[in-house]
Amino acid sequence: MRGHGTSRIGDSKDVTIHDLIGRLGVRIEYRTDLPPGRLGAYLDDQRRILVRSGLTGPLERETLHHEYVHAKYRDRGSDPAAERRAERECARMLIDEGEYAAAERLGLSPIGIAQHLDVPLAVVGVYQREILSGRLPDPRLRSE
């Protein structure tokens, strides 16, 4: 399992998501007053990411990675295409292909895979959608 809070960008060394966000010149602010159901937000004009205080580790990592993608592309407002891109890139950053393939070979359910990889179930769902769409290789077709 990838280290908590680390992301793999291309072939570079693992770096923390906080490092990646900082390199964009974006600040992170933890808040207790986000609207119900909102885990985070990216405010482009302020170059700031808001994150709900008190999230579990997996939810905090997902939120930070998701908002990082919005910051990377300087997204403004709520655009469905930008949300799907953030979900896809977040899942690819949080899930290691080899570790996912190993979990699949164990015959784990999506919930089991999420627990095994220490990511939220929604991230596994996005990753599986990427596999089914052909945008990611199917781990069941890999030779061991």
C-alpha cells in the first residue's frame, strides 16, 4: 500500500500531497463550517483549498487529491467535466496499479479492495469505471 499522504506523479519519487499543493502556490485551510455534505473546495481566486476538519485519513487524502486536481487546472465553479476529471486523476494518484491488481487476484469485493488499499469506496468505483472504459489496463488480463 502506498504511504499515507503520498502520491506518485509519473516516474518521480513519492511526494506528499501537501508538497504538490504547495508547489502550485495554493494554501490548505481546515474548516468546520463547510456546507453539509461538502468535504472540500478549491477557491481559485484565493488559491486556497478548504478541507472539512475531522475527516478520516482516507477521506482527507481523497479530498486533498481531488482538490489538488482542481487547483492544477485552475478550475472555477462546478463543472461536471472538471469534476469527472478530478475524480479520475484522484483515483489514479491514490491507487497503485499493481496493488489494485493484487487485491483483484485475492477476489476481494469493491469494499474489500477499498479497505485493502486504504481508500474510500468511491475512489475504487472511479478506478473500476476507468478500467471498464478502457482508459486503464484491466488487471485481470495482466500476467503475474
